[in-house]
Amino acid sequence: MTRGPVLVIDDDPALRRVMKIALEALGYEVALSPTGRAGLSEAALGTPAAVVLDLGLPDLDGVEVCRRLREWTDVPVIVLSADANEERKIEALDSGADDYVTKPFSMGELQARLRVAMRRAGRTDSPTAGGDSGVIEVGPLRLDPLHLEAWLEGEPLELTRREFGFLAYLARNEGRVCTQHMILSAVWGPAYVRETRYLREYAYRLRRKLGDDDGSMLRTRPGIGYQLVAPDVPSR
């Protein structure tokens, strides 16, 4: 089945033009929409492979566009933010966005984030949050949720049950920025959504066990959450 184009929803005509030229040069088909409502219509009719969504649209708030998309499609969504407002990014991620890019950004960065999000969406071996017997692989890391076993570069990795749960949740969402609220609710339970200190401690432990002292694989998004990526994915 032929995949649809990358749909860019942004009200800035200059940026739309630049992104169309740059993405087409990278081999992507590109569809453009200047408003949220037009973007929703295009997404429904054109079945895009991914959506690049500006949060500051003239008709609908970008978060609302993302929320409406998630009512009927799991297409990867990369949101664009004109500022570093953490609350807006968290709101977008909690509404179903897969990742975010802060303006100004390089096309190399956007391409890397699109590649990770589209790869994740196309995976058939990734378990859902409800549990699955399939092994999850992220770069040199392999996790078996059924038996709570982990391997790093083929060697057994000793993890506590909670460490495994934290790492497995991020692995199931490879490449996606998971908010603190999402992780705590899924791994510790709804009663622990304010206990962000747990995440800092467990992220520190996991990095030591993964040999990831620089945080290139298990990445912190300050004030927002965490992201697990294969080592070859560029950081911001």
C-alpha cells in the first residue's frame, strides 16, 4: 500500500513553501494546509503518513487539532512550537502528539523526528500498553515484557520490576516524548502522578545500567518528560 504524504499544517506561507521544497528534496511527498480545519479535512481525505502541525493556527488551536485527529487516526504528529513554553508542549503531547520541534529548527532535526515517528507507527512487533508477549527492540536494547527480561547488546540486563516497567513504557513509545504524567500514571499508578522525583531517580539508575551516562539514548525533556531513542538518532 502506498503511503500518503507528509501533511504540513501551518499558517505561515513562507514556512510552508520552505518545508515543501526541503521535504520534497528529501524524497517525501508533501501536502499543505494553512488552517486547522483545512488540515483536518486534508488528513481525512488524503490519509497522510505523518502530520507536521503548528500550534499557533488562526482558526483552531493546534492542540485542539491534535485532539480531533486522535479521535479517529493514529497518524504520527510532530508539533511545531514558536516558543519554549513547556505547558503548551506538555498539553500537545498529552493530547496525542508524538514529538515536538521548537522554532527555529533545522530540516535535519525535523527529518530525524519524522523518521523516528513514522518508523514507530509502522512497527508491528511493539506491544500496546496493556501488555503483549512480543519482544521490543530499540537499538541494542531488547525487552521481553512477558518474562520481564532485558538484554543490552545481547548481554542480560538486571532490572528491578519498576525499572523494567519504566524502560518498557518508553520502549513501547520509541521516539515519542512521554510526559511525566503519562509515565507515572502508567507505571506507578494514578495516585503517583505528582511524584516526579521518582522519575529522576529511576532515569539516573537506568542510564547507569545502560551505559548511557550522557543521556543520548534515554533523553530528558526538561520540565516535560522522557524519550527513548536508538543511539543513532540525533539529539536536539
